[in-house]
Amino acid sequence: MSSAPSDALTATQLLEMYYFARLAREVEERLVILFRQSKVVGGLYRSLGQEGESVATAYALNRRDAILPLIRNMGALMTVGVRPLEIFRQYMAKGTGNSRGRDLNIHIVHLPDTEADEPVVVGPISMLGDSIPVAAGIAMGSRMRQPSAEPRVAMAWIGDGATSTGAFHEGMNFAAVQKIPLVVVAEDNKYAYSTPIAKQMAIRHIDERAAAYGMPHEMVDGNDMLAVYDVAKRFVDGARSGEGPALIGVDTMRMLGHAQHDDAQYVPRAVLEEWTAKDPLTRFARVLVDRSAATPKQIDDVDKMAREYAASEADLAAAEPMPDPVSVGRGVYVDDPFAAPKIEFVRSPFATSAQRTSA
């Protein structure tokens, strides 16, 4: 029996994966505090219970690959090294943020020079299904501009509701026909806002969406981080080697409402209790101990590190200025450019994965 890709991960890499997932949760916990203090502008969208799949899929990528996360993929941003300060700036609409306070939450963009050893980051597109053709275009454009270079894989996350849009299907079909190096992560998180998945598709599993395009696909337990990584690594490597796109269906649960204002009364209590027992961070912590990758003390230390880092980054952002009202008309016309600040990437404290971290 062949070994799984996760078997090659070192103990330090496994602990790093746990750190990214914990950091994503702690950043969002700090955002809840800011939201209750009326310091968050607009809505707050949590990924509670889904952090594991975002981290595990993004961990399979190389440094120069492209990510197109949606509002619940904070873990992917942490994994590629986006500094938490950038996220707090966006949620608080700070003038120092990537959008200069003109957009919110994780709507951030980083388009490096062609030769730069940096990831491409394109935040949520408001019409969510449209992110798939955009992701296909990024990967295809990179291939056309640098045909002799190692292919840049694009990874896009999408919820079950957005897979029911026309743009999603057009993008998937185009990617399949053109054999574009694209990996789509379709999240069955049980509800598209308040609509259960059974009310919007007749297929049994969300990954079956890909069958119509002749595209490889697989359904995986989204709260088992190593299982998700194994599937993602196989599909990412396949896309990079010319096999074309693939779709990963992740079976997970959105443990809170669509946004902070949604109390999710439509979710049966028994369902929440069932998925609480499957919490991805708790499960992965047990894996770390069972594989002798970490001790309970080391896990506690990582929890504390992530919590304190998130708090300090939030404090920094809170002290920064709001946009200058005088600048409201800047960047509207082509002859008056008003460039957004570049996203800052930071090194993981474990710094084992050079492709995901920067000095």
C-alpha cells in the first residue's frame, strides 16, 4: 500500500498546520470582540468549525501559487502568510488597509510581478460563483505568460450555494476543456445562508458537480486535516504536472450563522452537537499527540502564542487612522492613480515551509 502525502510531513510541519488553524480561529475570536465594540464596519463572517479544511488545502500549495478564498477561508490566508494585521485593518475599514477602507473583511488583493516569489491573492468576488472563472483565468494567464516555467496552480474555495450559479459551471467547464491547473474546494457546510444543501441539489455529494466536466473529484471529511491535505496534495501535484483541474468536496459544518447577526435558529441542535464533537482543531491536536508530533504542553503553548499574536495585531490595527475624507475621490479616474498598500506577508514561527513564508 502506497504511503499518503501526509506521511512525509515532519512533526514541525504538522505543528505548523495546527498553528495556522488556531491562528485563524483566534483572529476571528478577536474580531468578535471588535464587532461587539462597534469597531468592525459591516458584517462579520466566521469560519468556526471550518478552519481545518482551509489550512489543509492551502498547505498543499507552493509559494507562487494563487489563492482565491471566500469569507470563511481565513485559514488559507494565515497559511500563505498574510499578516493578521491586514485582516483587522480590512474589517475595521482602516485607511492603512489593502483597500484603503473602501472594501471590508478579507476583500484583499495581491498581484505580484510575474517573476516574484510571492503568492497571488484575490479576495472574495461579490458574485461568489464568479471566482471560479477568475481563478481559471489567473492560472491560464500565468501559463501563457511563462510557458516554460513551473505551472502556477490556482486554488479557489466555494460554498455549496455558489456552486448553483451559472458562472461556476461556465468556469469549471472552461477549466476542464483547457486543462487549466486549477483546484476547486467545494464546501458542503450544510447551509447556504439558511437553505440546506438538499434543497438546492439532487446529487448525494457536492463533489459530483465535477462529473459533468470529466474532472477528477473526491469527497473528504473536511474536519480531518490530514485526510484533506492528502487529497489536496494529490490534486495540486496533478494539476501542476498537466493533468488539468480537479474538485475537492469537503464535508464540514458552519457552526455559526451566515454572519454574526444570524442566530442560526434554523439549524437543529442535534446537528450542532454532532459537529461540535468533530471540531477540527480538537481532532488534529489528538493526532499530533498520537503521532508524537507534539506534547499537550506544546499544543497549549501554540494556543497561547496564537491568542496573544491575534490580540496584539488587533490592538495595532485599532490604533491606526480611518481613511482621510479628502481622499474619497482619489483613484476614481485613470489619470489619478491611488495605489493600495501592498499586503504584508510574515514568516511562520515554525518557518519550515519556505514556499509559504517570506522574510
